[in-house]
Amino acid sequence: MTVDRVRAYLEGTAETARRTAESCAGDVVRAAETIVHALRDGAKILLCGNGGSAADSQHLAAEFVSALSRDRLRPAIPALALTTDTSILTAVANDFGFEGVFARQVEALGRPGDVLVGISTSGNSPDVLRAIEVARERGLRTIALTGADGGALAPLADVAIRVPSSETSHIQACHIAIGQLLAFLAEDALYPR
């Protein structure tokens, strides 16, 4: 382990964040507007992803429901990570296959006007793809967070935010920053200071 390795990694993350700011700002604004319109209409946010993206889904749902800062407490914003109920996940995987673990929950919980945020660094996670497809069929608005390529997911979403990198860890670092920014923007719009 060397200081140079640490610096190189963190500089790589910072460079990816800089490129994301340049190339994705408009998409982030569109995604925030999509979320705000849905919330003003009484809808909710559903989030899904695998592995680190599952953790990001849970983290971001917590940011919406709880608060981004104890200095700015506001009413809870309805958001739900579809990655948390192991009984549902394992039952659906057993009965319908793993590709259905999020889609089945969208079918059960999603309502027209809700927003589904699908997070996949590759853009090719079959269970996230299927969830987005079901969401679109059922009248939900859809947002995808992906890497540079976008995979099969980006073209399916109403708004796709493609972090300009192929390095998974840098993409995930930017995904969490983007997710927190979406929560900040929604908070600003719904509960101005």
C-alpha cells in the first residue's frame, strides 16, 4: 500500500466526478424535475440495483425518507428501496427467477406516476432491466443511473444519467453523489428554505 496509489485512486474518482459534472448536469436536472413532479402529484420513488447499487438504493431511500441534514429537517419524502425484503426477494427468485425480483415488486407497489430509479453500473443487469420494462408498462416514470456505455438500460429510461467512466468504483462513487444531489434538489423544490 502506497501513498501514490491512494492519491491516484482518489484523483481518478475526482476526475470522474468532474467529467460527470460537465456531461451529466442537464440529465441530473431532468431527473430531479421528474422526481419533483411525481412527488407533487402524490407519487413515490422506488429504487433498485444489485450489489453496491443495492446498497446505494437503500442509502438514497433513507436520504429521502429521513433527512439529508439535521440542520434542515423537513417532512419525509416517500421512497422505498426494493432491495431490502429478503423474504420477497427469495420467494420471487424461487418462483419466477432472479430477473423478476424487482419487477414483481414494481407490479405490486408501483402506481402510475411513481418514479422507478434503476441503478446499474453496466446498464445490463437483467433484474433492473425487467423492472424498468414493467414500470414503463404500468405508467411509472423511469430514471436510470449507469456507466458511460449505458447498456440496454439507458435507452429504456425516461431519463438516463450515464457517468462517463467504465471503472465500477468510480461510477458508484458518482452514483451516490448524484442520488444525494437528486434528494437535495427535490428537497429545495418541495420545501424551500
